[in-house]
Amino acid sequence: MAYQGRFRVWRGDAGSGELADYTVEVNEGEVVLDVIHRLQATQCPDLAVRWNCKAGKCGSCSAEINGKPRLLCMTRMSVFTEDEVVTVTPMRTFPVVRDLVTDVSYNYVKAREIPSFAPPPELAPGEYRMKQEDVERSQEFRKCIECFLCQDTCHVIRDHEENKEAFAGPRYLMRIAELEMHPLDVADRRNQAQTEHGLGYCNITKCCSDVCPENIHITDNALIPMKERVVDRRYDPLVWLGNKLFRR
Ligand code: SF4
Ligand code: F3S
Ligand code: FES
């Protein structure tokens, strides 16, 4: 049954903005993005929203619904009661461009800072051999749709703009972990993870894993194993001796 839903949507740009109230039709089976599209079609044609697939696969429609980072296209209206006001705001961690659209270029900067896959130079691409468990580990991380909801929710940068320079965020620390655990990657990424990508800032709150629409176990399967590897290296007596002798 259709009903008139109450919505509060953030309207504005980089300079200023405010929540605007709307009453709009909601039909059975709809998701929040359907209602945003109906708002565009009926009341505010200039409402800016980024979207693409409407199937939870492109990672474009990230925003916050009632304060929680979510995909607009994967949030069913049926999770709210009919008399509930649904508040839709842009991702808080990134600068607003307009309305629900944010500038997520921070993430692309962080992606570019990670040295790419480094297989042994003598191995040609057709000669790569891996155990199934190593393939499966990578596959979990490769489900990432780059929605940046994990980046949005992580308190290290959500509440501290000043940490952005030093901290790559869960999505990119996961990428480093994926490469570090890859049996064919010969680069040692442990020191770099700690000193250049800010692994030490993560205090394992797991909020990133909680909001991931692909249900990737970012903290348990990437960040914690990466932290363990960094600790192993730091407390390896041979590494310690090497540092003492050669890094004066
Ligand atoms: Fe989105 Fe999950 Fe990828 Fe983070 S790890 S960008 S939450 S899909
Ligand atoms: Fe942030 Fe995830 Fe660590 S939310 S603090 S990167 S566990
Ligand atoms: Fe593609 Fe929502 S529109 S993930």
C-alpha cells in the first residue's frame, strides 16, 4: 500500500546548507533511492544525488540515512515505520559538492599512494600458481565496490580532518593487507603500512566492517592480520639487530 512518507533531506553546497522537509509518496517494495528519484521528479528537480546501477554494485549512491552510512539503493523503505521521518544526508567525512553528492577524491589519492602488485620478476603472468585458500582470501577483499562507506564511518578521519593526510582508511589498509598476504607479492609492505599509511591509528573499533555492504570482514581478515605482521616484524630479534646496526 502506498503512503505519504516524511523525509528530511540535506540541501546545500560547500558553503552552507540545511535540512529540508518533504512529504512524498512511498510504494511497496521501494528503496530510499526510489523516493529520492520521486522527489526529483515531482518537487525538486535540482536535487543532486550520485547513483548508477541501483543494484548495490557500483558504489555510487553512498550517503547517510538517519545518521548511518548506507547505500541509498540497498536500503528498503520497509525497514522504517510509516510515521518515521527518514533523514538523508551526504557522507560526513568528505566535502560536500552539492546536496547528497560529496567529493570523494581523498580516496583516489590514497589508492594511488599504494605501490602496485609486485610479483617475482622472473615469473611470467601465465606461470602464477597459488593455493586455493590464498585465492579465496584475495577474493573476499576483491568484492569491494569502492562505496567508501567504511572510510566515511571510521572515526579516525570522520572526527579528525587533520588525520586524513597520515591515514589511508580501512579500504586502503585492506588493499595493503591483501598485497602483503598475497603469496606472489615480494614487496615488504609492513613498515610502509605503519609509517606511511597510518595503520597504527586504527584501534580496531570494527565500525568499518559493520557498514560494509559487501559484508567484507575488513577488521578481522585484513586489519588485525596486518597489525600482527607489523608486530612480528618489530619484535623479530633479527630485524631489531639489523635496525640497530644499519639504521644509525
Ligand atoms: Fe565499501 Fe566495503 Fe569496499 Fe569499504 S570495503 S569501500 S564499505 S565495499
Ligand atoms: Fe577505523 Fe575500522 Fe580501524 S572503523 S579504527 S579502520 S577497525
Ligand atoms: Fe550503484 Fe547504489 S546505485 S550501488
